[in-house]
Amino acid sequence: MTSGRDWLDQATRKIEADYNRSADTHLVQVELPHHPGIELYLKDESSHPTGSLKHRLARSLFLYALCNQWIGPQTTVIEASSGSTAVSEAYFARMLGLRFIAVVPKTTAAAKLKAITFQGGEICAVDDPQSVYEVCHRLAEETNGHFLDQFTFAERATDWRGNNNIAESIFAQMGHEVHKVPSWIVCGAGTGGTSATIGRFIRLQRHATQLCVADPTASIFHQHFADRTIESLPDGCSSRIEGIGRARVEPSFIPSVIDRMIPVDDGHSIGAMHALSDYLGRRVGGSTGTNFWACAKLIEEMAASGETGSVVTLLCDGGERYANTYYDDSWLTDSGLDWQPSRDRLAELLKA
């Protein structure tokens, strides 16, 4: 699709201006009283204008599509998302005066759906999460629109060499810490774009840092990492942790740049989320709990072997979007997840 260069120039300028108005996200140190010599840091991505790590991805996807001239002034923009990416993309679509449709599973948290519509987006909810791709392609054809397709383009839309991507930001902020080059960086995988960006940047800069991806147990990514012939899960397998984990290997998932993957049960993720929220005095999302559980495992291994160093992970989004699920007593009871022991275990890790 082509469009006038004047409109394209204005669209890219608006997105770049929005970026320049935003400060970098904070790096928060978490005290580990029981493990002197080991430091833990949270890269707080909840402070983006749309409240999550996905703000970076949405900006990159829009710029990628614009500069490929796939989006013009009349284009309907469409995305498959479990919520947070769609919230951020709706924000950028509204900035450019474009119609935006989010194709989401019906189980998506109500607060995320509300955030999408608040940003001017439309919702197309589907019963079968695996049908989102088909529905997106159909809507793109019907509207003469463009399917952004985060699961295909995430790893190529982000400039992993630098340009203040999340990896470059982490290493710059760690520059004055005791252990300025992290032993580990831990992230989750939804599209695989973040892990691809961080893993490639580590190798380009020749850092000794290792990349660990924390993945829900009911996700294909860690199984594919262990055995490249495994590419999808049986029907009915799904995680309760929104935003990470998939039933099929997505094109943006690049296992070769990952050093280790840690599968995390949903109960561990929820328990870790609650422990960290209690420590911080504010709520974090479920994927942050998944990351934190993996960090705790790495920290315990480092301590057992007498290692010192730093571990950095991502605080992906705030917990306000999950008030009716992860932070609702009735939902937790009905979920059948055994999460309290995990909360207590990690609360002890943080206890002074």
C-alpha cells in the first residue's frame, strides 16, 4: 500500500515526538538480605504511557509498517493480542487518526479490554485463541487494512543493535552499579521479540551476560528450546498468565540467542507476583511474577555456588489490569492454583 510522503513524514514525526517526550523507564533495585554480593534489579516498563513493556513493541511495529508503506492515512490497523500490545497499538493508531481493531481471546482481562477502547480501539473477541490469526487476515481483507502481526514482525521491527532499545537501556543504567554487567537478564516470551532483541544485543556488545527466558509450563517455547522438532501444543493446553507463553512457536521466537529457559507453573507465577507486590507496595502483573520466580531460582543457584553478580528482569506491567483475576480472592479460589506456598517462599527471600 502506498500513501503520500507528506502524510508518512507527519506520521513518523508524531511517533518520534511521542518517544522524545517520554523519559527512560526506571531501574529498581530489590534488596536481597539473605544473599550479600548478589543484586536484583527490575526494569520497570509499567511507566510507559500505555502502562506496559508492549509500548516499545507497538512503537516499533508502527514505524516498521509506516516505513514499509504498508499503512496509509485511510488504513484500518488490525492486531492479534492478549491485551497489552493492543492497548499500546490503539494509542498509536489514535495518534495517527487510524481505525484500530484488536482481535483478542474472550478470556482477556476486562480491564485490558477497557483500556483498548479507552485508547479508541475496537474489540473483536474470539472463542478459540488459535483462531486470532485467521480472523485478523479476514478483517484485513474485508477492510482493505493492515494486520500488524506482532508474532511475525516483533524480532525484525525492533532495532536490536541499539537506538535505545531495552537492552541498550539496561546496560546503560547498570553502568554505575557494583556489578555493572549483569550475570543474567531474565525476560518472558510472548512474541519472542524482547528475548531476540536482548540476546542479539548481548552478543553484539560481547557481554558475558547470559539470557534466561521464563516461560509458563503450558507454553511451547521452552519445549521447542529443548527439542526443535516440537512446534505446537495439543489443543486445550494453555497458561493463565496473560501476555507470555504460546501454543505454537511464533516466527519472532529465536531460540539460538537464548542461553537458558526456565518453565514456571502458573501457581508459582501468581505467588511470586503477590510476594513482589507486597514488597514494592504496589501491584505488578502475572508475567512479572513469572520472571521473578525464574530470578529467584537463578539467585539461589548463584548463592549455592558462591557466585556474586547482578540479575536484571522486567516489570512488564502494573497489576491494576488484573484486579478481577490475579488480585481477586474469588478468582484465585476458583482457579484451583496452589499459589500461597510460592508467595510465602519468595516473601522469605525478600524478608529483612
